[in-house]
Amino acid sequence: MTLIIAHSLHKSFGANHAVNDVSLNIQPGEIYGLVGADGAGKTTTLRLLVGALRPDSGQVTVAGHSVNNDVENARARLGYLSQRFSLYEDLTVLENIRFFAEVRGLSASEWLPRCMEILDFVGLAPFKDRRAGALSGGMKQKLGLASALVTRPHVLLLDEPTTGVDPVTRQDFWQLVIRLVAAPFSEAGGVAIIISTPYMDEASRCHRVGFMRAGRLIAEGTPGELRARLNGRVLELLGGSLPAMRHLAGQDEDVEDVVAFGDRLHIRVKPARAEAVMKRLRGGLPKAGIPLKEIRSVPPSLEDVFIALSSSTESAGQHD
């Protein structure tokens, strides 16, 4: 069974079209990354999926239950971790999860063994009696995930769960996410996970990715399928002053865009023009007094693809 079916969702706040004709189909055992910058519409989309907001138009079905017409049964199959998960800091780890379990109608005979199983899974079992206010940021994040899992959801919605945490905590969290898709916490078997993120390295861990911009899904596919859109069209340039190299490269008629990546530039060229551009830059940079250390064709990153898609979408919008 397809666990999430969203068809043509629209949601506006005044003149702001926060979600504009978004459709999704998410399968069991799938990690789907909803990727975009702040304001792209990711959080609003998740709130529509969980029933926290009503769409202006469109339909959402969760595990066969309509969010529009049967919201309680749909929500019973969802786990949701918001950007600002609110812990009860005066309660212990176990008491926090017990609270969320009992709110969802679980009896003591159900919630206690289930809580201990989940705490063990996320690595918090040794800290079950510690007050939530005394937890580190990474441990609070894991407690939030544990609370979302206590009802054994079919679908888990995670709204930018790693924003503001250190790299080690991000890695630990993602290891939990990857294990979850095969974990026995859902009564239906494989859990479907939708995770929103602004980070392209996290997007590359997902089975499928949807790029969002200005409320729209501008592209969707596996990370490999998305990167293939720019195969043979990205050059990496390392040399002297970035602004000087960027200015000169940007004047080439076959160059579509130039973006800084750390101490080097990524140059997006028109199809089948990579060799010609490299030849001209190998001659043009030294002639302009700009040192050239290396120029080469590189595999496109998801960030290269997202920038290219965003640019083309913006150009199309200006001509509408």
C-alpha cells in the first residue's frame, strides 16, 4: 500500500502561495527528502500532510485514511517531529514518552514495554530517569524521535530535525533514520519517512528527493537521477582570486552559471560545451594574469542540480 498520497495540494496565506500544486506518493520503507531553502514551503507541506493545516484544495491520504475527511484515523498512523519539539523539562525521559503515549490512548500494559523498546533503540534507555531539561541537545532530539515513535506509526514526518546540531549528532540521528525504515516499530511493517532538510548531504542519503522552491516541487527523483541531469556540464576551477575567476568565466558565452564551492568554483556549462570552455579558460586565465591551478570536469552534486533548477524556475517565472 502507498502510505502517503497527496494530490495537488494548495495552501495560501493571503497573497503568499506557501504550497502550490504539490503531489506526493510515498511507499513503505522509503526515505523521502523534501529539500529546499527557508520559505520554500517544506514545513507547510508537512503540516498539511499531518492535518495541522487544512489545504485550500487538494487531498491527502495516509495509509488509506483521508486526512481531509477522517483526520483522527489518519493521524493515528502518523508520527510527527516538528522543528520546535516541546519537551516537558521537569519530567523525566520516560515520563515525557509516557505522556505522549497516554495522550494517544495507550494503556500502561502497552506503553511501558513499548517505551523501553524505543528508548533502547534511540540509545536513551540508560537515561530514562533523567529530567528532560538536563539532556544535551542531541539527546533531546532523540527524545523527540522516541515520542514520535511511541504509537508505532506507519509514516514518520520529520521537519528539519538536524538543524542547529553538531555534525556527530547529525550522523547519529541519520543512522537511526536509516535503521527505522527496516525496524519493527510500525504494525504495518516498513515505515515511510518524509524528512525536510536544507542540507544537500542529507538529501543524498534519501531514496528519493523532491526539490521545493516558492511552494512548488520543481524536480523529483532519486539522487542519482537528479544528478544525471547535469552529467558532463560541471567544471571545477581552482586558482587565484575567486571574484576575478568568476568574472572572467562568467563572460564565456557557453557558461550558464558560476558558483563558489569553498576555495574553488563550480562552472555550469551548456550541453556538450565543457571541452571548449576548459580550453578557453586554460588560455584566458593566465592571459588575464589570474593563476590557474586546475580545471577539470567533475560529477555534479545535488547542490549543483538544485542551483540550476532554481535558476531555470526563476527565469521561467519572470517570463510568465
